[in-house]
Amino acid sequence: MLLGLKRHYKKRCQGRMRKHVGDLCLQAGMLQDSLVHYHMSVELLRSVNDFLWLGAALEGLCSASVIYHYPGGTGGKTGARRFQSSSLPAEAANRHRPGAQEVLIDPGALTTNGINPDTSAEIGRAKNCLSPEDIIDKYKEAISYYSKYKNAGVIELEACVKAVRVLAIQKRSMEASEFLQNAVYINLRQLSEEEKIQRYSILSELYELIGFHRKSAFFKRVAAMQCVAPSISEPGWRACYKLLLETLPGYSLSLDPEDFSKGTHRGWAAVQMRLLHELVYASRRMGNPALSVRHLSFLLQTMLDFLSDQEKKDVTQSLENYTCKCPGTMELLTLPGGPTLPPVPFTKLPIVRRVKLLNLPASLRPQKMKSLLGQNVSTKSPFIYSPIIAHNRGEERNKKIDFQWVQGDVCEVQLMVYNPMPFELRVENMGLLTSGVEFESLPAALSLPAESGLYPVTLVGVPQTTGTITVNGYHTTVFGVFSDCLLDNLPGVKTSGSTVEVIPALPRLQISTSLPRSAHSLQPSSGDETSTNVSVQLYNGETQQLVIKLENIGMEPLEKLEVTSKILTTKEKLYGDFLSWNLEETLAQFPLQPGKVATFVVNIKVKLDFSCQENLLQDLSDDGISVSGFPLCSPFRQVVRPRVESKPVNPPEGSKPGDPSHVKTLEAILNFKYSGGPGHVEGYYRNLSLGLHVEAEPSVFFTRVSTLPATSSRQCHLLLDVFNSTEHELAVRARGNEELTLHAGEYQRMAIQVDKFNFESFPESPGEKGQFANPKQLEEERQEARGLEIDSKLDVHWRIPSLKRTGEASVEGLLNQLVLEHLQLAPLQWDVLVDGQPCDCEAAACRVGDPVCLEVRLTNRSPRSVGPFALTVAPFQDHQNGVHNYDLHDAVSFVGSSTFYLDAVQPAGRSACLGALLFLYTGDFFLHIRFHQDSASKELPPSWFCLPSVHVRALEAQA
């Protein structure tokens, strides 16, 4: 038994010595010799169950084999050996003899101390080193032997680490994770805090080495927490912060907010939020509040969708507490280790869904003056069309907007935003970010209700220079954090373009009027946008002045001004000029400097049709009408319009005078086209529109018109039935006549004596000279010209004394063809002269017994030749009882024949015939001149043979 124990002890000693010698050879670089000794040591120690040293020998064997297979080391990335001879170090190859790899060791050949004095024989019988798979198996075996001893935890941990590094080179990650999992549970007693940190850091590195990034991040975070353990008197917050930063990639967390705006969220949000909270706390304990603000801003920006309502409130409250001491900025923050933290803009507070650049108001929009060349022709290319140029233009249109902004004017950009927070969100200092043009942004402050829907926000600014401006984004201050939010970094934002042209400065015109503003909007079909609408109530025929003050509220002088008017579509026919003005007086005040005011006067004249339909008004009775200026009993009265027999006693309810349905509405637009300053040099102008709403109430109506012949053939009486449709007493007066006073709703007839008109002498209108003129249109133009001439001669005016308002009354719409014929001079003008004096109105005086010379003259104003004519003179006396006495052979005698003959008269020609009469008794005599019914007179209308009545008064002969 003692012999057995002695032999057992001897083998254990030999095995341990072999292991020791193998270590020395390995340290000396003698790789093949170390392999021989490790093999012998394993065989000897396995036979005596010396497990602790057996594990060490196996570990040494694995180490030597690893050196052989991976000469670059396990820490590097070099692969396994491919050629043995080329991979061995030169010094190791020279230290052993050839053939050492093939030697097989015989344990019985060893001496008493376990060392064979003749190593050449051993080298010749050596084994090959372990294969890569055997290396791992031997490591497992060695670790299993180490685990049998409680105090061998350190070397067991080292063996696990070595095995993991080998497996990492072999890319066997799952087997490596098993070794590391075993290393985690190895109990190492009484480790210092530094050693614990080192242990967890090594585990993290190994997990990183085998590609287990999240596991690596977990142990690195444990190491970070170990740096600030309660048992440490001076916690290492800086080291903790550094280790926490290194864990970020393992949890798919990046401190660049742009990485979170691409695609879906990666990683576990709950773990990431916990890690960000720890970074905030660590940076605060480091005494760096700027880092705390940056990390908390990052947490709120990137994890907003995963925060509960209460967490949102807590995070924002903490952020406000931090920013009270250190406001958040957009500057890069340099970390203690050298890397930098990018800024975190709050693009979700609020969330922007649409950005739209707004055009200037209609009154401020610049317009380009039309040139001879088309605006779409490109001057950069000699070709009319090029597909390359067209493609480039299409890309440019995708972003560039087709309207312009003006230098020095306030420009607007509308954002549609909403608040995702469960509480009211206050946004301060919100303004625009631009490039290309110097731009003064005017910041705004807004308050969005909790979880609001889309809310429009308008940001404004003033471009200070000209050129092309690009709106890149906006800036905000939320919870004390200043953010620059770029449109390119906003996901899901709709925009119609972000680039617009800024043209040179133009003046700004502001108008104020003497009339009140109108609550009526112009007809939608007008197509014109008016900046101001004014209204006025006028009676038909009334004229009122509209005083417009033009104030230059811009910074450039107002140099050019053009005024035009546009009457909107109306069913009512207007007579005369509805709007008229004299621009020269206003232009005399130009150029209008900034802050100066010019006055512009516009005359508003409402002149509608004064005729009235008989079925809307009570008809007049001849017996009950007082006629001004002429007796009604004249036998020559002619009624132009036929009387309506079935006439109502009272007008209908809806047609009573003063009914709102009688009020006519007229609308017009005054356009002010103005320019000045640098913009005028570049060919730009502005257009300002003033809307005019006029309510025209009826004043007087002419219900009927007729004519009566006057004593002179060149005159006639125009009879007008006048109706006062107002609620006030009204006076009507024509030129040369007395005023006619009408009470409210009263009818009266007025007679106006007028000279007949020579319509043929009117000049032709331009349309009459046209080759393709419309005959109907020509006739309407002639009719209007005749009506205008008659109206100007009549000069009918009305006056309302109680309101101190006056106006005109026009008969243009009343005159029909029959009235015009009676008002027109006949083409054949007949003149009768008694003793050389025209006899038309007054009676001609002569002496009894003296011959009286009678001359009949004809002036042909027609375009045709007329005559010859035969005229017979028949004297008679009017007894004023309706009886005419033609039997005057004893009272009147002709000197010669009583028949006069006129030869043919050419157009524009004249002819005359002479005769003589002798009155034998005193008295008043009339001469009736009759035409003979021959062919020449039958071809002409009877109205052409209108001779004046001849009244001769025969007086007693002088003694």
C-alpha cells in the first residue's frame, strides 16, 4: 500500500513538474516543446485524479494550441493558421529540432524526476497540437475541474474568458454565450468595488465581441451603476456617465434625433426611456445642467409617443425646472470623452402638418406690366423648345411659387399645427427660418389647447432685400428650449413650395372716402377683390361727389396713378356717365411722398329710365289734371301712348311708390393702378380696388308723353305726365318754364315749348362708318343720340326742398318714333314772308288798299330732288266759334293769280315764288296755303308739307 501511495505521489509530482516545464517553454516561446510537456502532464495528472492541476495542464495545452492556430492572438481579428511552417515564429522554430511534431511520448521512458534526459527521442514521438474543436472541449473539461474547488473561482473565470475569446475567433457565438453565462455565476468572494466594475466591464466587452450587443449593454450598465454604488464614499458619476453612453448602441439608441425620424422605432422604448432618465440624472450629478437639458429634450422629442399622460407632465415639469437655470440651445455640446451631442429641435411640440406660403393681400400684390415679348419665353436659350430646359423648369416649379413678395412688406406663412400634449402648450418666440434674402422675422407667441386638432398659425416677417427667398423652417421656444425646425426634417409635412421671389419695394396706397362703408359685398361673379366697399343712397337723377383721400402709407414715393372703372352686370340701363372724374388735379400733387395725402373726387350720377309702365301706376284722367303752361282744350292735342281702358283705381300693393322693390341696385368698381420707387423701375405696379354700392330710389316718373303743335311750324309743345314717387314734396322745372310742385304720390302734366330738331345734321357715329356695322345697332345709336340732344335742350330738373336734394330728369327712355317725328324739322322747310317779314308767330300788319307782297320759300334738306309744286292761297276769317269764312271775294283781292308755282329743287337747294294781295277792309285775316294733289306731292309724306299759319291784320289806311 505504501508502494502504491509512493507511486501515486510520484506521478502527481511528475505531472505537476511537466505542467510547470510546459509553462516555462510556453513563456520562452518554445511552442512545440510546451505542447509535448502539456500532453505528458495531462496523462500523468489524469491517472492520479489531480483535478486542479489537470485543469491547469489542459488550459496550458489549449493555450499552446491557440497560439499555434491563431498566432495573431485572440484579441485581434486575424484568422486561423493556414500553413503551419509559415505561421510559427522564427525563434520557436530554431529552438527545437526537426521531426518534433511526429514524436509520440512514452510515459515509461521518463526518469525518476519525470524529465527524460534524451528529449530527442520524445520530440520524435510528439503528437500534433489540438484541433480548434478539441480546444473548446479541453477548455470545458478544464473549467469543470476548476468548478470542483471553491477557491478556484478566479482561475475558472479566466479560463471562461479565454474560451470565449477563442470561440469569438471561431464565430461560435452561442457556445461562447454558454461560457459567459457560466462566468456570470462564478462566485468570487470579497471583490473590491473596482474589481466588480472591472469584472462587469470585461463581461460587457466579451458579449460585444461575440455580437450580443444588448447583453453587452446590460453588463456595461451594471458596471455604470456599480460606479455610483452606495458603498462608495466618492461616487464616480463621470465614469458612470461615460459607461452609460457606451451602452446606447446596445439598446438601439442614438443621441442624434435624425435617426428617429426615419422609419419605425427600433428597440425597446421602455428600456430606452429608463436609460435616458439615468443619463439625465448622471449628468445633473456631474454638475453639467446643459447635458441634462439636452438628454431630457431628447427623451421628450423621441419618446413622446411612448410616454403616458402623467409621464409627459412629469418630464415637461422637470425640463422647465432645468431650463430655468440653463436654457436649451441649438449648439453642439462636447462630451468629456471628446464626442459631441447634436442639438434636439422640438419638431413634435407642436406637430406641423402643412406649411403654405401665403400671397400678399389682393390690394398689395405686385403685377408685372405687360411687355411686347411673352413672359414665358426664355432668353437663356436660342431654341424655342428644349426638353432639358423644360425638365429643369418643371423641377423648379415643384418648389418655386408663382407669386411674388415685395421688399419691405409684411409677408405671411401659414402653418397647420396641433398639440399632442394632454395639457395646454405654450409656444414662445415662434418665427421663420429663411435663406437667400435678408429677412426680418417677427416672432409670435401662441397657446394651443390640450390635444387640439389642426390649428392655423400665421408667421410673419419682412424681407429687407430683393432676390429669391427660401423658407427653410421655423424656430420655437417650448419649455425653455430653443429649437430650429427645418422643413426637410419634418416627416409628413405637406407644402406647395418654399421658394418665392422678392421684388423691389413699391409704395402702399390706402384710401378713405367721404361715404360710409358698405355692409354689402359685391356680386361674386365680378371676379374683382375689393379692399373697401362703400355705399350710398341716391334718388334717380341725383349726382353726388365721392371724395377719396389717397394716402401713401409705404416707404417709397407714389409716382404713377391710373384710375379706371368697371360697372358690374346690371339689368338696368344707365343714361350718361355713371362715374366721372378729373384725374389731372390729383396728378398735380404727385409724386406723393410717404405719409402724404392726395384728394381725388369722383362724381356719382344715377340716371336710370324715368318712364313707368302704366299697369303699375294709376292712369291720369284728363279732367282732373292741372296743366302747367298750356290749355288742355286745344284741338291739336296728340296723345302718343294709347289709353288703357281697364285701369285699376289704385296701384298694386307691391308696386306702390316707395316700395323697396322699386329701389334699384347699382354696383361698380374703381381700380387704382399705381406704382413708384424701385419696383416701378423694374416694371411692377399694384392695383387697389374700391367697391361702390349704390341704391337708386325713384324720384319722378314720366308716365305719358305727347306733343302739341305750336303757333310756329318750327316749334311744338311736349306734354309730360309727371308722377312724384317720393314721400316728400317735389318741384319739377324745365328750361324756360316755371316750377311745377307735386305732393307725395301726385300726378300732374307739364307742357314744354321746344324748338324742333334737325336730326339729320347729327354727325355720324364711328360705328356708322364701319363696313360691317349692325343696322339694328346703328338705329339704336341714332335713337340714343336724338334722345340725348332732346334731353339736353329740355334740361328738366327736380328738387326736394325738405331734403335739399336736387337731380335731373331724363326723357331719353320715353321717346318713341312718333314723338321723334313730331319733334323733328321736316326735310322741306317752308317759309312765308309778308312784305319781306317772316310770318310765323305774330300777325303781320298792313294797310287797307296797299298791295301786300307774299313770298313762299322752299329749302330742300332731304337727300333727294323734289318738285315741281303748285300752291293755292285761300284767305279766311276765324270767327272764334269754330266757323271759318272763306267767302272773302269782296274783302281780299289777288294781284295776279292766287296759285303759286315752284320748280324742282335739288338737295340743299332753295326756290321761291312771289305774289301780291290787296285787303279792301280792315280786320284779321288768315291765309290757308294748300298744295295741289299732283304726282310730285303724293310721293312725299304729308309731314313734309307743313307750312306756317299766316295771320295778317289789315289796318285803316293813313289819311
